[in-house]
Amino acid sequence: MTTIDLAIDKDRRARAVKRARERNIVIPTYAQMKDPSKIPSNVKDELKGIGLWDIHPRNLFRINWHNQPLASGGTFGGVNYLELPSSLTGVPARILAIVGKWFPTGAHKVGAAFSCLVPRLVTGQFDPTTQKAVWPSTGNYCRGGAYDSALLGCESIAILPEGMSKERFEWLSKVAGETIKTPGSESNVKEIFDKCWELRKSGQDLMIFNQFEEFGNYLWHFEVTGHAMEEVFKHAARPGDRFRGITSATGSAGTIASGDYMKKIFPDSKIAASEALQCPTLLENGFGSHRIEGIGDKHVPWIHNSKNTDLVVAVDDNAVVNVSRLFNEEAGRAYLVERGVPEKLVGQLDLLGFSGISNVLTAVKMAKYYEMDENDVIITVLTDSMELYHSRIGEMRGEMGDYTDTNAAADYARWILQQSTDNMLELRYPDRRRVHNLKYYTWVEQQGRTYEEIQQQWYQPNYWTDVQGQADEIDELIVAFNTDVGLVK
């Protein structure tokens, strides 16, 4: 189906309403997630006494980019972002990075999970009183799904590769009803899909929210992340500045949908999709394994609008893991300050998790490729923070020894200043079609999509815009659901 199915099941919806009333749940609208000034004042008052990561129903209203950067008691302000200066990046272009740490669960994927679940909840397609919610993921998405499920009091199954960071598993052990570890690591997505088929055939009453094909994921980032980027550019832009584009790992192809929104506002801007050099699927139909946790690969997600992607960038995972040490080890931070990077910014570099570092390095490569100057602005995304990767730093110390000034100088020079325009491809029309055609092997041959659907994605002019236009309709359903729950003041 091209758009998100909004058919209503009255009986199941009535049970969902009852469960929401019992669990004290009020659901925010897309309009409120884009603009928290529309959130009721009584909700804001409640949030002043609630921790950011608390499993509390009012934290649904914190699923947005505007949360005050506080662990507890914060309400809302401007979009959280960093500007990464040329003293750090080595390029004159302005690189702005919106910050995902200040979401419940510490990662922006809780928004994608919310947007996959809520349309089915408010229509009655998903019954939280009888069904298990299944969240297939390479890390943060299943955490967001488990969080949302816990609020509803419904059973959840989180699926993620066994090689992901231990912080993810420790958190899931306390929140998810069941955690399934699939073989491999970041790039082993097919194994996750295979587990989903196994669960479908098990006879359990469950619903699988597959972020790689759920248009709720696409819509949340188009609407909420896209508007956040627009707000950041308008806030930061100086006279003469030009918005040039966004960079995002392809991952589940949710975050990169923000570029579709920004292109509507800035038609000349570019969308750069990045992946690991060790698994160059978009670049050259390649495969492999890598260490950039949170980006998934070896397939093209069903919801990736490849027809609107301009540039493919492959980032060496060695760059990401070494830069993570540079940004988080004491010697690395001291070296950056000596090099002239503002000390305040250096103290905030733990806001960049592995995929965030990769997104920033993609922006550096993009700036060099297009020969951007100080009036050119790129926006990228810090999907999570090092709070989810501290164990990796400890593992690297064990493998490579203590981090020294010499290590810092070498990593800064090699992995940041010497980023080049190699392993990049500016996509022509046939290149975009090649990327799109890769979907066939995963989605038509393996996952039950049809030949007609994959053709519609490429040739039907309104395929993507129809999805983009559903937020208002879903908001009406959310308002009606909240009204029936009866907790809105």
C-alpha cells in the first residue's frame, strides 16, 4: 500500500481507548511534535516533575527536537543543535547538527517508533490488550518501540543483532518484554527479517512494526525532523547564507526523509546518503560488515525515496571509531582545544554517537566535493550520543592501549582533516534507478511486496507526496482518540 492504512476497527479501537484511559495516556499530534507551543500548559506543568527517560505517559510529549537539554524537569525551547566550526571540521562550510540525545531513551528513533505505532493504535488496527508489538531493529528503534509499548502496558518483543553495544541490551532487559538477539552485527539486517517471519509463523497474536518498510517512520521524519531542520536554518542563517543540503546515513531511510521536506523548501538543495565503506551497498551494490552502529545496510529500505537522493558517500568505519576516541578521551579533547576548537564545544562532543560522527564526516566530504564556502550551510543529524557507546571506548582501550597526544594528533589529521572526495558518487537518473532496483531482491523476492508496488514507487508521480500529506488526517484521528479517552483538559 502506498499510504499509511487508516481504516478503523471500532471494537479494537474501543479496547485501545480503554487501555489508554487506564494508563493515563494522552497522545501528542504531529502538529504538537513540530511546534511544542501547541502542547497544553497542564502537560508542560506535569513535565517539570518528570525525568527525561522516565517511563511516564507524559513523556510522549517529549518526542520532539525541542526538549530543554536537561535530564529531568525540562520543558521546551528551540531545536537543540550544534554548529561545528572549521577549526574542527577543516572546511569553511557551516555544518549544523541537530541533537538526538534529548529525546526519551536518548535517541531520536523513539519518534519513528511512535509514528509507526500510533496510526494503528488510534484506528484500532493494533490492540494493546491482546497483541504483542514486535520491533525489528539494529539498535535504537527497538528501544523506542519497547518504551512506547511499556507506556501502553502491552507486551513487546525487541529484535536486534547480538553484536550491538551492551548499553542497548542492558536497557532493554529492564523495559522490553522479550529481547531476541539475531546473529551478526550492524549489517546483518536479513537475519532480523528472518526472525520476523519465524514469529509470524509461530501462531502468536502479534504485530510487527518493521521500520524499514513502515511509512510512519518516513512521515515522522518528513514532518517533524524536516521542520526542525528548517527552524534551525532560519535561526542560524546569516545574510547571504545558502542552504545546500542534508547528510544522513540511509539506515532504515527514516531520517533521510527530512531531506525530502527540505527540498520542498529549498529546491536546489541536495540529499547525501551515507553508508559504511566496508559495506558499500548504494555505492557499488556491495556487501560486508562494519562498526558504525545504528545505520543498517546490505539492502535498500522499502521507504527510501532513492529518486530524490543526489549523492552517495561511503565513510570508513575506522574513521568513526577513531574519531569517537578523539572526541571522548581526555587527551583527544585537550588536543582539540590546543588546535583552537572552542572549549565549550569540545565539552559537548559526547553528543555525537557513532552514526552522528559518520553523518558529520559525510558533511565534510560533501562540503569538499561541492567546494562549499563560509556561506554554505549543511545540516546533519546526531541520532544518539556516546551515552550508548561508553563500553566501546573501554573495549578500544583494552585493544589499543591508552589514548595519547600522539594518537589525537594522528586521528585528527588522518580521519578529519584528510577526509577526501573518494568513495563518493553523484547520482544520475540511471544511478538512482539502480539503487531503487536493489529493493526488488529484498522486498519483492523475500518480504512479500509486489512487482506492481515497486514499479509504482518509481513511476507513480504522487507515490511519495501522498504519504507526505497524511499528517493532518492522522492528527484528526489522534484528537478524536484523545477525546474518547477523556483525559484532555
